[in-house]
Amino acid sequence: MNQFRCHSPLRTDFYELTMMQGYFKNQRDTNAVFDYFFRRNPFNGGYAVFAGLDTLLDGLENLHFQQEELDYLRSLNHFDDEFLEYLRNFRFQGQIYAMPEGTLAFANEPILRIYGTLLETQLIEPMLLNLLNFQTLIATKTARIFEASHYGSIMEFGLRRAHGPNGGLFASRAAFIGGASASSNVEAGYIYGIPVRGTMAHSWIMSYPDELSAFRAYAQLYPDNCTLLADTYNTLESGIPNAIIVLKELQATGRKGFGVRLDSGDLDFLSKKSRKMLNDAGLPEAEITVSNELDEYIIDHLVHENAPINKWGVGTRMVTGGEDSSLTGVYKMAARQTNGDLEATMKLTNNPEKMSNPGIKNTARFFDENGQALADLIFLETERSELEQISRSLSPIPFYHPHIDFAQFTMKNYAYMEILLQPVMKDGSCLCEKQSLTTLQKRARNSLKSLDNTSKRLINPHIYKVSISQKLKELKTDIIKSHLR
Amino acid sequence: MNQFRCHSPLRTDFYELTMMQGYFKNQRDTNAVFDYFFRRNPFNGGYAVFAGLDTLLDGLENLHFQQEELDYLRSLNHFDDEFLEYLRNFRFQGQIYAMPEGTLAFANEPILRIYGTLLETQLIEPMLLNLLNFQTLIATKTARIFEASHYGSIMEFGLRRAHGPNGGLFASRAAFIGGASASSNVEAGYIYGIPVRGTMAHSWIMSYPDELSAFRAYAQLYPDNCTLLADTYNTLESGIPNAIIVLKELQATGRKGFGVRLDSGDLDFLSKKSRKMLNDAGLPEAEITVSNELDEYIIDHLVHENAPINKWGVGTRMVTGGEDSSLTGVYKMAARQTNGDLEATMKLTNNPEKMSNPGIKNTARFFDENGQALADLIFLETERSELEQISRSLSPIPFYHPHIDFAQFTMKNYAYMEILLQPVMKDGSCLCEKQSLTTLQKRARNSLKSLDNTSKRLINPHIYKVSISQKLKELKTDIIKSHLR
């Protein structure tokens, strides 16, 4: 059986290869521009945290076909020798503009822009979507959980419910960017340097004749890092009383950094009862960690009920997204070369919300004097210098709704503007050093801080406005009209 | 940065390693038995299709620590030299009993049983859960979709929304077992030999000055395999009329195997209109493929409305599970060695549904004379010969509810019984050749056929009974009583 590789150009859809062969035969010199964007904020929330960029750039820099992969393609009797020979020498050599990883992104705005030959831009579509959709989903889910916990201590415990090995690994990476402080996944520590943490499993307790001996044995082994799992038999009647005995023994030897974990039952009720029992026993420093199918909604309730919880272990719903298990990110052609020039293109369809924005675009974010984000503007790169000039003088700028004619407003009273898409890859090579995950985590946190709290509400958030510029609106209208003719 | 490996023993939770070190120091010779089972049928459905076994066995046979991985563990200052030296020579050498991959499985019954040292059984927990939970989820989702389509032609198109690269690859594998006939994921063809298929993207159409030239160019390239995407501009006004022109040209040259794909809009309305237009144009052989956020519920409705659809392309919701994005599979200690004997263990907790079944168990499925499954019985291996004897004489057998005292019935009028868990790994080596995915797909289909249709209902299915034997009930009651003392 052939083996899984970190970066395989076969990680694509079959139709990309058949289209590539078609382009190769018919229009091999044509270039195109594609946008990556998503159509709906995940979790019916107010934002997304963009993640996965470095993983993608790493993949693109290392993308090449191996002999066995070419042999496989040949065996399908669908590709001719000339095209397979082209694939043998294939390297991605395109240009990429992207938002910095960790930045907040909103529905319908370009997050990434790719320029290259039709062949190379087509091949990488599934890989790009696979990496960015998933990590952005999980970074966003984690940011929601982190917000709900009031910036508490969040540990990602999801490997066992994640979607395959790198479903687990990339979830750990994205969760860290979104605000988790540690992961249980040792591989995430090994590959990404994420701090690894853990407590004990029920099986540890069950491997001993009784709970007290199991607790005591663990405390002897790890006196400086001892969180005792209290719910194997009965939390309040057995787990907490036994934990108190052992934690008092640890306390007597001057140890710190100990506590209990609650993994079932009503966590509000049990955390309050446990807190009281621990306090009454003279263990106010013992921390309470909770786990068990947590998500942002449950954590939000527990925080509002003042449940005395110090740490949150979040697994399944963080690493899968829970009820919203995919980001609807898409990759759409925005321009193609015609007789040497790049001509704007758009997908029309029968559905106005599914119409894409044409042309070579960027996204600008406008801030007030306190660094609070006011609204985003999608504009054409041809307008860039004009826009920069206007914004330097802080003059008013008209903002248009992406598809509703009469909805518009004037951006004024802003303090500064940031242009979000920056060059990250040129001719297939990364333009900058990879940043540490801690840097990306900080960026996400700062970006989250810039968003008004009403837009971060878990349910029914205030919609942050993403508008289009006047020139983009005109271009879009022209293309639609030309097709209606 | 360290690289991702196909099989890494670091693909585990940190607490497994800390517990392992504890076992290593305190009770290194103790053996234990663990069960893999899930607590709730996914999608609120009536069954699950067990998948992922061969992937797991492959991983276990190849599990070993590399020097850099040991160096990483050493750098955590948590593991001592003696333990790290033990890890250097670590190989999984346990015994595994499992249901054949592709078999239907139901909530709370053992699907896999692992016997080995506490150390090795603990290490593999997250890897085992990661591989089996996800693939079983996706095989089950696909089986539901396949059933809803009335065993139609299902193509898996999910790579771009899957959770990372092998979230995509393993989804393709599991979807094939569950009933998909092909995948768009070329890597799934390369690694697993799954047939790869695809049509064309909107970008193909948009790379040409107009839709008709795009269709014609594609038909010239792939005259024997030509499915034209009809919704880039306007399905009924442009896409289908242009497709008819090109398909008529193909028909005139004697070609077959062509059609259209609808990827947006109301698929019932559009498929009926398109079918009529194609028929009126003398193209009754042109097939209609549909896609766009399909799942079993949408397909069920389209089938009931007699929408004239030949092929289904299903992506996002098939490869992520959609609204139910994880299987709640767990790994619980069922017995541990005490003074040489294996003693039954169970997790009690405050929650009766979360109590595990103790002891070394197997699952038997009872069938009527038509091969229809009647009910499953979880029994102790110590009862096995007695059970086999009784079942050979077709004598009545008492079936007990797993946790409700008064709920019981007598199994009678059955024709035969099958014992589901069979040995698959001995001393860390696989006992049998890997079976082809086609074999697993056939097994899943046959297993599905054995289940009554009322238990396959998409919503509110008839609950298929999973009972426990009298001896298992007695053992469970004894352990609960001993803890209540």
C-alpha cells in the first residue's frame, strides 16, 4: 500500500487534474487570480479567527510529484505522457497575498488571494481549502470558548474525538492560536512546541484496589503536578474525601500546584460542593479542573453562575466544531488573463448571496482612536493609492452593501485604516520567516480585543459590517448587466 | 520543526505517558483488559457501521519511538531515564479481539477488546479512539446517505471541507466502506485504490470567454466522460441549453456516458426541469448529477419527490458528520490482573448510563431463519461454551436490560447466533491479511440488509435491543453492591 506523505500533490480532487490537463492542452499560458473567503461566520457567530496559513505555505513550498504518484496517475488511463511529464517538474510558483494568521476575518471578504497559472492555482484548491477551512473553524471555536471563560485557562483535550491523526494535530495548533494554553496531544508538543498537560484517567484509579491508594500512588509519583480525578466511583462521597486526604498529605510536605478534576455530573453543583469541602478541609489553594463535553455555551453558563472553576478541559466540541463542523470557505476565480490583461470574473448563479466579488481585491479595516474596529471595506487594488490617500486625510468614504442596492453608509470619524492582505509568497517562495504560535495567539487575542463586545456575543451577535467600495460595486454591476443582456 | 509521521507513538495524550511511567514504577507486570464501545448511536440513528480497524492494526504493528521523539520527551523533565529506555524498546505486543470491519454495531456493546500490559493498553487509547471513532462516524453517515438514496450512486466529494489531510483521506476510506462508490480525493485512489471521479468546477467555465466554449472544450478533451456543470451563470436559461448543444454534438459522434451537474438552487425543481429539457432535446441518456450540501435528509426528500437524479455528489456533511461530528466511543477498563487473576472492573460514576459493563466480554448476534438480526447479547467469555451449546439446540435464553432491572425478555425462535468479536491481533501481530475495501463495503451492505427497516429509519428509529446475559448482570450487580457497602 502506498504511504501517506506530509505534502502530497495528490491531495486534490480528480477534477482539478482533469481540468489541469485541459488547461495544459488548450491555454497553458493563461494566468488567473483566485480568492479564498467564506460565506457565513461559523457557529452563527460574529467573526472568525483566520488560521492555517503557515501550514499551507509550508505545503506549497514542498509540493512535488513522486515517481509512484505519477505511475498511479498514468494507471488511470486518463492523462497523457506530455501532461505527466509536466507534472514531474511541477512546482507551485504563484504569488500569494494573505491576512496575517490569527487576524479576525468576516464573511465574504477576501482572506487570501492567489495569482498563478490556471494549472497551479487549480491544483492547490482542495489542499488550500482543507487546511484553511478546518483550522479557521477550530481557532474560531476556541476563541469563542476562551471568551466565554473570561480569558480563563483552557486546555485542549480533543485528540480521541478528532478526525484522524492530523485532524487532531491541526486542531491542537488552531486551538492554541484561538486561545487554548495547552494541549493533551503529545504530538502537538513535539511538532509545534505547544505545552502539553494532563491529569489522570479513570483507568488509573481502576488499576488500583481502591481510589485512595490510586490517588496516593499518583501523588507520590508527581507531587508537584497532582490533579486527582474525583468521579470514578462517587464524586462527593468518595472522590473528594479521598482527594482531601491525599492533598492534605501533599500540603503537609509544602507542595503546591494540586487539585481535583470533575469529569461528570452537574459541574455547577459539584464544583460548588467540592470547593466548599476543599476549603473546609483547609485546602483553598487546591484548584478545580472540569471537563465533560464542554463548549462555549456550557462554560458561559457556569461562569455566569459563578461556579468556582479554575481550569477547563475542552475536547470533542472544540476539535470538531461540535454542531457546526465545517467552515464554508470557498475558492473562487476573481480574474483571468485575456490577451495579456487580467480581466475580472465572477460566478453569478441563481442565488445573489452566492455571487462572488469580481476583480483583484484587498480588504481594509477601519479603526477608531481606541483601536476598535469600525467596519471592513473590500476594494480593488487599482483603487489602493487613492484609498490610502483619502484615509490619510481621514476623509469620508462611501461604503456599499455587497448585494443590497440601497444599503450604504459613509465611513467617517475613523482614526486609521489597515490594509489586511499582505504578500506572503512570491514565485512559490515564502517571503517571511514562520512566526511562533505564541505570536499568532497574541495576534488573535489583540484582534479579538479590537472587536466590539456586541459582535462577540455567542448568540445573535451584532453584525460587523463588511462593505464594498464604489468602484467594486460598479464593476460588479457591469458584469451582472453584461450577463443579463 | 519535527515532521508528522504516519504512525507516531506521540499521538497520545500526555496523561497516558505519565500514567505509563507510574505503572512502570509501581506495577509493571500487571495486565489489563479494555473495551472499545460507544454510548449512543450517532445521528440519533438506529445503528453504526464499524470502520477503521485495519488502519488501527496497521498503526499498532508499526508503533515505535524514534530518537528525536525520545529526546523531546526527555526535554519535558517529567520522565526518567529508566522509563525512556523502556520506551526506546517499546512495541505493542497485546491481543485484540474485534468485530469484523464493516459490521453493524450498536450502543454499549463491545466492538473491540484489548488485552495487554497496563502500559501498552494505556498508551494506545487516544490513537485507537481517534481512528475508530472518526471512521465509524463517517461509515455510518455514508450508510445513512446510501440508504436514503435507495442504494444509488454516491460520490464522496468532501476533501475541501474535511478536517485536515487525513481527515479527508480516512473519510474517503470510511465513506467507501459505508457505501460510496467513488471519491474525488486522488490520494484516496493512490493509497486505498478507491475509484476517483469528478466533473468540472465553476472556474473551468469562468476561464473561458463564455459557457458554451467552456463546455465544448471539455467535451473535446473528455468525450467519453463528460459531465457539464450547468449553474455557473443561470441553470435553465444558459447552463442546460448550452449543455444540450454540446451533448447533442457528443451524441452525434456516438458517445455515451455524458450528462450535467446541478450544484445550486432547488434540486427537485431544477432536476425535473432539466430532465424535461434534456428529454425534449432527444437526450434521455444524459445523466443528472447533483451536489450542494447534501445529506441523508435532503436526499430522502428528493427521492420521495421522484426527482430524476442519477448520481449524488456528497461532500461536507458526509466527511464531517454534519450536525453530529463525533462518535462518543470510549475505552474503558473491563478487568485488571490482581495476584495473577484477571478481576472484573467497572466505572460506576453518578450516572447509571455511564456505568461500564465489567469483565471479559463478547457480543453475540441472534438471527431468524431469513438472516434478519433479532437482538444482540453481551456475555462473559466464561459463559461462551455454555451459550454456544444452548444456541445450538435453539433453546430460549434470557436477555437482560443493561441497567433497568425489570426490563428483560426471552430470546426464542431464533435460527442461529454469531459471536462477533474474533481474534485479530496476537502478541502485537495481525492474525490475518488485510481485506480489500470492496470486501469491507460488501460486509457493511450485507450487515445493513440484516437489520430491520424500522431500525434504519432516519428519524426516531426502532431501537435494536442490546442486552446483557444473566451472568453479566449478576457480576455487574455484585460490583455495584460491593461499592455501595
